[in-house]
Amino acid sequence: MLNTKKPAPTTNSHTDTTIEVAGGMQASVRMYGSKKRGEISPLVVHFHGGAFVTGDLDNGCTVGNALAAAGACVVSVAYPLAPEHPFPRPLELGYAVLQWAHKQRVRLAGKGAPLYLAGEEAGANLAAGVCMMARDQLHPPLAGQILISPMLDPCAATPSQRAAQGDSVKCKWASGWCQYLGGSHDAEHPYAVPARAHRLAGLPPSLILVGGDDPMRDEALGYAQRLEAAGLTVFQHVFEGAGQWPDALVEPPPEPCPCAVQMQEQLHKFFETTRCRL
């Protein structure tokens, strides 16, 4: 039976390991949650935030723990960072880890475990890009994608972005984009810039979560509208009380994250709604 229990309190239990993936690559990953006897859990490949240029497995703890508390088994990925490793290197490793997770799903989460992608901030960009790769490669089948405060558009000119920046002349997200995109041609690639993708058909159900004052709010909700216009299933939620998103999402413990419990509830509902679609 599928694990459908109510969200549990957030836990900091995890295991770090290194895995061998396709192409002779290695990936450092952090595992949250564990397979439960007689149950099937959602299996999530997760990417941390950091504007493409910073962050590590510790910065993914808030969302990794929330996913596990919502009932999932999680493989959180330490992907290579820009500018040393610009697009498409992080994406290629992410897809290789997704393939590995699919092969290992019985051991990790149970036979027939539904497979998801998730990420916050820059990690949500990678999740969206890898999701498109899986669609185009026709493998592996995905039950859904979870995009939390996603970086989707390098223009960084939406009203929510401008409001967040105020009078500041520096924008860490714009700087991160410049270092992630190796050239102007990369800005036209849908895997690098999902917000500009022309073809969205065939993507799995999406859960998009943003904060009320989130600089990523407008581009995230705009992407949700485009997904819906393409006839896809989309769930979205704006946390009006979520201060300092997306920064609060990538702060390693013990910093508390606003709306952690509400986020777990949204994740749990999404798993419940999408688990039987495959």
C-alpha cells in the first residue's frame, strides 16, 4: 500500500553517500526518509537552491526534511556549481541521478513507487529542466514536479523582483543567471530557461509554491498559467506569511523556515492527488 499518512513533524535525520550514475559520473547525495515495510512511498529527486553559484546539501535541508515529513523518500543532489560548471553540466548530472533513482526505486521506496522531481530557487530551475529532459527522452515516467520559489526567467524584471530589490543595484539572482548561462544561445534553451519553453505538453502534474513577497512569485505564477493553458494539471499556493523566501528555504538548520508546516501539508496533498496517475 502507498504511504498516505498525515505530515509528520520535520526531522533532521538523513544519510550522506556517493553514488555511481550513467556516463561514469559520481554524485554526492543526501537521503531523507526510509522505505517502510509493506508500504510504497513517493520517491523524490531534489535540488537545493543557491542561485546556481552557491549552496550544498546542507542548504537543501529545509525542503528535504519537509518532503520527508510529507511522506516521501528523498534523494537530494549536490550538483556542480557555476561558473566552473555552467549549463548544461548540472542538468546532465541531475538527469543521471533521476535515472539512477528510477532503477533503485524498489529498494529505496517500494515496488511501483511514484517518482518526482523537486527543488527550490535555482534547484527548482534544474527540476523543471530535468523534467523536460525526461519527457523528451520518454524516460523515466514521472508522477510530478514540485517547484518552490523557482528561478525560471533570467530577465529578473517582474514586478515582484523589482519590489524585492528596491533601490539595490545588485541582484544575486541576475548574477547567478549570468554565470549559469555560458552564452546568449543558452538563454534560448528550454532546459536552461523553462519560462521561455515553447512546448510544455507532456509534462507531469506540477505543484508550484511561492511566498507572498517572494521575488520569484510573478515568474512562478506566470509559468503555472502557461502550464494550465497547455492543458496540464497544476496546483499552486501562495504563502502570504512566508517572509524572506526564497532565502529562508536555503538557510541550513537550525534556522526555522516560515510556513514549514503549511508547506508539508501542500506537499502531502500533492502526493495524495498524483500518486495514482501512472
